[in-house]
Amino acid sequence: MLQVNNEVLKILEETMKVTDRGLIEAKFQLADTNHDGRISFDEFMSMIKES
């Protein structure tokens, strides 16, 4: 299972104006396209562009 770092959650909450951590974690699950439990830079950028 992917674990989202609290610092990353804080940044996303501030930049994306999303306060629902469950939603952020769900987005991370979708962004982890290779299912390795980590978000690569490319996966992260794809997630941000889709938001």
C-alpha cells in the first residue's frame, strides 16, 4: 500500500486546495501507475497536470 508523506500531503493541500486526505491518497493510488508503492517524478507530474 502506498503511504503518503505528511509533508507531501501538506503541499498538496495548499497547492491543490484539497483538504480531504482520503481523496489525495486515492489520487496517489491512481498516479502510481507501475504499482511499486512510490510516486516517480513523472507519475507525480501527470497527477498534477490532471488536477
